[in-house]
Amino acid sequence: MTAESSRATWLLWLGLAGGLAVAIGSSSAPAVRGRPAAIPDGAVAVVNGTLVLRADYDAELARLVASERRRATERDKRAVVQRLIEEQLMLERGIELGMVHADGPTRRALLSAVVAAERGSADLAPTPEALESLYREAAGQLEQPGELRLRQLTFRVLNQETTDATRARAQDAVRRLRAGESFEQVRGATAADTEPDPLPDRPLTSEELRERIGPIALAAARALQPGGVSDVLGTGSLLRVLQLVERGEPELPPLQQIRAQVQRLYQQRAAERALAARIAALREHAEIRVAETLP
């Protein structure tokens, strides 16, 4: 169940219970006792000291009116505020009942939200110097796989009745190639198809191969050593057998070519550092005791 559907289910239950209906029908009633003299900027209400944010209010109101394709009414606005107030009250009740600790899905959802918030607090805009430094530091991680020169035999399954026979021919091709027979000899002996678009007899990049043979066959090809032959690949109307002829050395593309990838790596590392720093600060100010003997 998604977060949105989970929330919708909760609100439906709450509405059926009468809370939401009462809130809408009594729009003049105060949302919380002891309402402060002024609501802080960026908020629309305060619940036990917790702000109900304007951003959340705007998002809820937009979802409400978008589904009905109309403008928001005053009744809609008051209903959304009351809905968010009741949601906050229920969240507080959940914490009071210990659901954060006792309920697995709730605990995981809360932890995920906190982790995402801490990661999001990181400075994710690297300077050109920081990007260049990371590019050099992570060169091994950023290297692109070498180009591959492959040979390919294909076997087309014409109909369901020929499936087993076609796969048997492909498996025979694998055995013959692994036994050392020449590629052309095996092609003729197994009646492999003459492809309308055969693989070029030259090294190809990962992008070129992915477009021609697909990601699964590419992964199988990358696992081969020169001279190696794949198993029969494919389960549908086209079966493939690949033989690796030549593998190029991995290389590091210029920074300009992979700038977006380096920037994503920078942002990932910055987010992890922000999270680690927050955990360290929390541990420093927390009273933590661990049993001397663990079960």
C-alpha cells in the first residue's frame, strides 16, 4: 500500500467515525484550545505546539479541488485545515500509544522520513572544484566498461510447435562453439538465421550493444572471457547465442561527458555525510546504556 493510499484509508475511517464531519459542520469551532494570538508565518494552525504547515495545507487543498475540477470554497479550506489538525492529533496519539516502537511498518515509515529529511539537509550544489576533485578521487568507480566485439547466432521460434526444436538447435550451437568449431561452420550446421541487422564486426560500446541486443544479453556478454560462449539467451520468439571475440580495457570518460553522473555521486555522498553527522550529534547528547551481556 502506498503512502497516499494509506493516508486516504485513514482519512476515510476518520470521516466515517464522525470527526471530519463534525469539523466541517462546526467550522467556527476553535481547532485547538488556547489558540495563540497569532499563527506563525508559513503555518495555518498550531496543534500542541506543532505547526500545521501552509505547504501541507496548499497541497491537500489542491488535491481536493483537482479531483472535482473546481475552485476551492471556504468550506473546502476549513475542511482541509480540520483534516490536517485531526491527522496531527492522531499522529500524536500513535506516539503516545508507542506505535513508533511497537508497529513495524509505522516505525519504518517514520525512520525513512527522518533519514530522508536529514539527507535532504545537505548542501547538494557542488562547486566546480569539488566536482573535479571527486572525479579524480572516484576514477575507478566512474570508469566505463570496455567495448566488446561479439559474434551472434539467432534462432527464431516460428510457432509454439517449433519451440523445443528451435531451442535444441540453439543448444547444439552452444556445444559446438564451446568444443572449438568455427563460427561459420556452426552457423551452417545449426541453420542459424541470417540476421537482417547483424552485429557489426567491430568493438561496440555498452550503449550500442544495449540498443541492439538488450540489457539481459549485454550482461551475459560482459560475463564472458574472450572466446567464451554464452548459454542460450531468450525465452520468446528470438533465441540468441553470443561469442565474445575481443574485450577492450575500461576507460574513464572526460568529466564533461559524465558530469551528471559525477554530480549524482557527489549528492549521494553529501547526503550520507549529513546523515552520519546528525547521528553522531544525537549520540553525543543522548543517554545510551547497553546491556553487558546480549542475548
